Amino acid sequence: MSQAKERLSELKDKGLITAEQYNELIAALDSLDPELPAAPMLPAEPEAPQPPSQLDSPRLTVHVVTAEAARPSQPMTETTGNRLVVRLISEDLRVRGVMGLPAVRVVNGQSSVRTRQNGDTTEVESALTGGEFHGFSFHFGSDGGDTVELEVPVDMPCELKTVSGDISLENLHGTLNVRSISGDIDGRSLTHVQSATSTSGDLDLDKCLVDGDVVTKSGDVEIDSCTVHGMLKSYSGDASARDTVLNDADVLSFSGDVHLEGVTIQGGSRLKTTSGDIRVELDQHDVMVDVDTRSGEATVRGPGVDIETSHQRIPVGLAAVELSAHTGSGDIDIRLT
């Protein structure tokens, strides 16, 4: 059994994860790249690595630097590259974009990860996956924490995955694809969220531009002060947006509620839940409102409009954009200012 699977087995035996979560995490591990052979043990006091031969492996640039922000016992590592890929098992992940930074820095959690340069891609991988990278391994001793913290160039594209850890992101302007199996995803000031998915965690985005899908199976989706072109979806949780622009967007839930507050509709949007309620407060009128509930009541109020119905298309003002709200067994309440 691999180190990662042994660790997950320990978590299950201690009652920290359920048998169902254990099976999901094992399946997620099996979907990752095949494990590489186990890395040899390094001495307690690591020496500066020698650059590999250009004939034997791709060019790798590594700097061990000291900065005021780093703890004295935790020297930061810095690797060059134009793209970042992170794959972690049980560690939490924090990534912050820094303007003018020339390379990726591992600020915290160095002993939990191994890092390599693969062409123009910087790869950071949990040490639990085991193995050297092209015969080269990084290890910097104990850091006393389970959080991996990275600083990256602000415009760097990132692909970030964790199995059981939370992901926290801030000030990133490159394309982002983020996935956690059982952790939460929290993002602030992200300008190109292409995808953010979690199996059992919550998704919380603030001041972000979403151009893709934000999906969780059993958590909540909360969006604040964002622009969304794509889909917000929770299978069994609530989906909500506040002070947000929906530009040709879908907001969906199967068994939870859909709630919009202070939202502006551009290019049409669609709200749908199977068994929850839909509540909407728009900072606009001139909307064509299409409501449909099978066993509940729908109320639409706005300038010159005060209607209670179950299924109706209702023009408000100039009806320049369309908002549809459909629920199977819940109520619908839409207010336009």
C-alpha cells in the first residue's frame, strides 16, 4: 500500500473520515498519475542541490532564499516556470498572487511537498504520493504545520487539486482550475476562474470573475461581488449570489434554495431548484420574468407589477433581458427595483 493510502487508512481508523469519504479519496488517488518509486532518505541538514546535467533531464532552476517573511527554520524555495500545477493529499493549500514576483515560492509546508520543474510548468506534489522527480527530491525538515502556502506571479495560470484539504486563493489573475474532493474552496480577487469544484465542501468566492463552472455536490455555493458567466451549482446545498452580475449564467440546486440579493442580470440568466425555494432581489427592472412552480406559489413585484401566480411570463418595464425561475415544489419570490 502506498504512503498516501496508508495515511488515509489511519485517518479512517481514527474516525477522522468516514468509510464513504475514504472510498472517495482512494478513488481520487487512483485517478492521479501513477506513483513514482519511493524517494531515498535525505540527511537532516540538506545541502544545496547540484544542477542536473542537461543531457540527463530537463533544465531545472531552484533557489533557496531567505526573506523577512519566512521563519528562520523554514527557508523558502523558489522555482521558475510559466504555469503551476499542485496536487496535494491531506494538506490545506493557500496560494497568493504577488505582483512582480519572478517565480513560485514555497513559503510554508516545505516538508509536506516535493517540487519539480517540468518544462515551463512548476509542479508541487504532496510528499505522501512518494517518489523522486527525475532523480531529484526536495526536503527541508519539519515545519510544524499541515498547510502548504505558495506565493506565485500574479498572472500565472494555475491547476490546483487537493484530496482532503481546503484551498484558499487570493489575488490571482491567471486562468484557474481548482478541485477539492472533501475540502472547501475560498477565493478572493480572482479574475479568471475557469472551474472550481468540490465533492463535499463549500465554495465561497468574493470579488471574482467566473468564466466557467462553480460546482459542489454536498456543500453550499456563495458568491459575493462577482461577475459570473457560466454555472453556479450545488446538488444538495444552497446556491446564493450577492451584489453580483450574472451574464448568461445558470444558478442551480437540486434540494437546496437559490437566493440572489442585489444582483444585476445581463444576457439572460436561469434559476432552477428541484425542491427548494427561489428568492431574488434585483437591482434593476426592464426584465422579462418567467416563473414556474409545480406545487408552490410565485410572486413577482416591481415597478407597476404585483402578481401572484404559479406559471407565467411577466414583462417588467422594457423587458430587455430575461430571467427564468423554475422550482418543482418550492416557492418563488422575485422583487425588482
